[in-house]
Amino acid sequence: MSIPPRGRRILLGLALLLACMGAAQAAREMVLEGPRPVRVLVPEDVSAPSRPLVVLLHGYGVNARKQDAYLRLSPLVDRRRFLLALPDGTVDRAGKRGWNAGRTFGNPYGHRADDAAYLAAVIRRLQARFSADPRRIFLVGHSNGGRMAYQLVCRHPGTAAALVSLAGAQLGDPSRQCPPGPALRVLQIHGTADAKAAYGGGRFQGRAHPSAEEAAAQWAAYDGCPPRPAPDGERLDLEVTVPGPDTTARTHARGCRPGGAVTLWSVEGGGHVPRLAPVGESTALARAIMDWLRVPRLR
């Protein structure tokens, strides 16, 4: 029986959809046991001697599962062959989950756990159990989770090679308050319409914070980079409510200490929780972050 052209196109589309769904679901979910069990997504490729590790740090008032449902890194695990760790912060007196980002980066919610020590220990255990590549350990945090990422690399220099902070306004100058440590790559993503942590600087939970551009310059100083960034010439389309490309990129790169560079993505019209443009099973932001971290797609 012959199938008309329109029917063949429908069948081909269904086959491609099922293939994409299979790839997104192929990663295995495992648990790192402990007082705070950590969900870990592991790619099916068991032949790799070591893999990149991405640690996702959720924002205040949510948990790791909800944060991943928003950013959608997990559908990329098997295609890009990286480990994704999803740890949770502790619950405060208001019954909301978050991180103790310390004095330098702010702990306005009163969390008492030493989360920097906890996360450093989790990363060491993940390296031992899952053969995570120590040269490719990356932190990705949103808001309170972004500030926690900064606190972690300050308290435990060398723990990560790069960090990404979305709307994680820092409350201190790392070049003055963090001990000298290895340079690292930093990507700060900030919406120009952020009403909680203003792009142009202001006060957050009663404490002053620098503008997004000043914060990037502070991390550039920590990395030994020049104070003035250079435009990357690339525009990204990340925020679904803004037509067309909405994000500009500027990078402090030349003259940095080895391994260091600082990039600021300014999301025009983006809020504290940007509405992310979907791309397949994931989001445009998740894919752009993985590209910036240099975790390549498999062909």
C-alpha cells in the first residue's frame, strides 16, 4: 500500500519526535546519598573516562527539580554527555528553601548551613563516584543560587573552572573580599528590567549591590582582566516576550590570568525570572550556556 506524500511527512515527523524524546529521556537518574540526597543525571555513554560536571543551584523558594524544569538543562545531558547534579538548599524559618551565600554575597534569609563546605564536599564525592573531569566542573545558579556559586568559589578556590549566574546580584567586591585563587571563567546574565536585583544597581534585601556592569568589572579585576570589556558582536534571542535578538554580550578577556575571562549578557527587557524561549525539549538559554561552557553537541 502506497502512502501519500502528506502521510509520509507526518510519519517522518512522528519518528523524529520520538527520536528526540528518546534522546531527552536516555540519561539515567541516580542519587548521591547523604543528609541532603543529590539527584544526578548521568549520560548513557559509559565509555568516556571523564565527563564535564554541571552543578545547578536553585533560586530562593524553589528546589533543584523546579529550577531544572525552568532552565531545562536535563534534556541536554545525553546529547552533550555531561553530568548534571541537582542539590537542594535548606529550609528557613519561613519554610522556603535556599542557600547561605555568606557575608560577602548575602544571606538575607537567615540560612544557617555551611553550604559552601557542603557543596565542595558534594563535588568531591561526584568526582570520585562518576569520574567528573576536575578541569570541567561548572556551576550554574539563579538568583540566590547565583550568589551561592560566587560564595563557593571564594570560600573554596579551585573548586570550579567556570560559573554562570543568572540574576545573582552580588553584594560584595570579590577582588577585595575573596582570597587569591585560580582564575575562572564567569558568565553573568542579567535582565535590564529586573525588579528585584536592579540591572543598574541598588539595594537587595536591605543591602547595596553594584550594577551588573560593575559586578562584571569586579570579577574581571579578581581575574586580572582589563577593566573595560569588548563587545562580542553576538546577539542572542533568550527572552520570549521580546521580539528578535534581545541579549548583548561583552567580555573582559585580553590580559586575564590563565583560565580567566568575564562575560556579561544583558537581556533587554528581561526580568528577575526571564521568560525563556523554548528550543525543542530545552530552552535557548540552556543551550547558550552549554555553548559558553564549551560543552559541545554530539554530531
